[in-house]
Amino acid sequence: MSEAELILGIVVVTALAFDFTNGFHDTANVVATSISTRAMSPRIAVGFAAVLNFAGAFISLEVAATIAEDVVDPIAITTTVIFAGLVGAIAWNLITWYFGLPSSSSHALIGGVVGSTFVAAGADAVFGDGILGKVLIPALVAPVLAFVVGGFAIVVCYRILGRQRPGPVTRGFRFGQVISGGLLALGHGTNDAQKTMGVIALALVANGNLSAGADPPTWVIVSAASAIALGTYSGGWRIIRTMGTKIIKMDPAQGFSAQGAGAAVILTSSHFGFPLSTTQVIAGGVMGAGAGKRLSAVRWGVAGNIVTAWLLTLPAAAAIGGVTYLFTDLFPGAVGPLVVTAVGLALVALAFARRIRQGTPVPAT
């Protein structure tokens, strides 16, 4: 095996590791509302979401094309640059998961790759127009749209069914949550798994295995779909608690409205190739469903913490990606990625060992 192939292999494994962390980090987006209203049990909910995440990855490749072509110049970067960007994304995912903050895995990935590319190849290799039009503007519009749709949906639900007997209405909305939750999981797989496909495609282009603009190979699609599905099934329980119970005290009608709003926005955006933050979208839907009942129903302090994490995600992941590239570039060839991988695994192991020694339960996944 040549050195170039070894680095490519490390990048592919790291990308799939990111995809796994994306799955367990963003599980809350898909299942928290269904679990908190008891529409589904936790294990059934994550299993259901994992299957539909896998299926959703095969619906379209528009988002993968955006990541591979519209954010950074695929000709100007190397596999080492992509590796450093992935490390930035994984690090931010683990930090926010550790503290139970539902931040954006999508923006962590884009930020990490942009940061490492900027440090390695300069500003000309970063497509500012693509980031603005395909990332930043949708990031602002999508959660607001989900908030409005979620709020409108809950008002309509209460107006139509508010005077009906609570028992049948609650059962009906819980059944509706199974459907809307399924659509949300399908949309999550469609949007999020494609980001990993796009990054692996970038690595293949950089290594000369794929021409610029070509669709990802079948093995890339299947492996990315499998990694996000496995991550989803492992569950990110700390973030599930934040999304499902700490923003609003949710009833089945609100859960149905939030999930439906999120699914509609995500599936529409995926069709147009916008790499959305599914975290932002479903959180916007949850807040809208709460505010539609009454503004005081939303715990705005928790919502503010989530928004802060969103604002920090792109620059924080970019900074980690850039610093990782500088460190990796100190070593020749494949040595840099191997050293960074070993250091990263050691730091994670030390963090968990320290928590165990202190008698603090390790966050469940």
C-alpha cells in the first residue's frame, strides 16, 4: 500500500467516524419529541429512526454535490486537509455532546473543512459565495421557517380538536408522531448522510480516484448510510433530554407539529441541495410548537444556550480544523494523520477514565 492510499484510508475511516458521531449526536433531532410524549419507547424510536436514516441516504445526492463542489475548491486541497477538517468536526461534536448541547453536526463538518482548507491553501480555495448561499442563508431561514410552520400547525390543531375528548385525540396525535417522526428520520438521513458522502468524494478527487463533479461511488453511499444509521441506533441520550424536555413541556400535538414542520423543511431543502442543520430546524419547530400554545411555554434560557452553541459551531470547528492541519503538517506523509488519530483517541480515553475515577457516570450513548 502506497503512502497516498494509506492517508486516503485514514480519511475514509475518519469520515465514517464523523458520520457515526453525527448519528448519535443528532439522534435527538429525530426521536426526542416522540420519546418525550410517549408516542414510542426509546429503543423502538431509535431503531425506527436508524432504519429510515439509512433509507433516506439513498433518496438524492444534491447535498453531497454541494459539499464536494460548492464549499471549497476540490482541486486545491489534499487528503490531509480533509482529514484535519474531519477532526475539527468530530472534536466539536464530542464537546457539545459531552455537555448535552444540540449543536449542528453539519456546520461542524463544513466549518472544520473550511478552516483546514483556509490554513492550507488560502482564502482563494474557499468559495465564499457557496458558503453564503448554500450554508449561511439557509441556516438563518430554515429554523425561522420551522418555527413559523410549527407554531401555525399547533394553533390549527388546537382550534380543530381543542374541544374533543382528550383520550382519542392524544392517541391520534401519538400515531401521527410515528408518521411525522418517520418523515423526519428520512429527511435527516437524506441531508446528513450526504455530507459525509461529499467529504469522502472530495478525498477521492484529491487522491485522483474520482473526477471532480462525479457522483460518489456506490460503496461510499452505502458506507455513509450504514455509519449514520449505526450512530443513530446508539442514541445520544443527553441531547435527547435537552431537546425533548428542557425546551418545552411537550404534549403529543406539539410533538406532531414540531416533527411535521421539521420534516417538511428538511426534505424540501435536501431537494435543492442545501446542507441544513437538522438540529436547528427541529429545535425551531419545537420552539414554534411551544410558542404557538403560549410564549411562556418555551424555556427561552435553554433556547438561548442552544443558539449560542449554533453561533460558535462554524468558527470553533474551523479553528480546530485549522490547528489540526498545522500540527499534522509538521510530520511527513501519513505520520501526521496517524499521530493525530493516536493523540485524539488517547485524549478521549483519558477524559472518560477521569470521569470514572471521580465516580461520575459516563454519558450514555
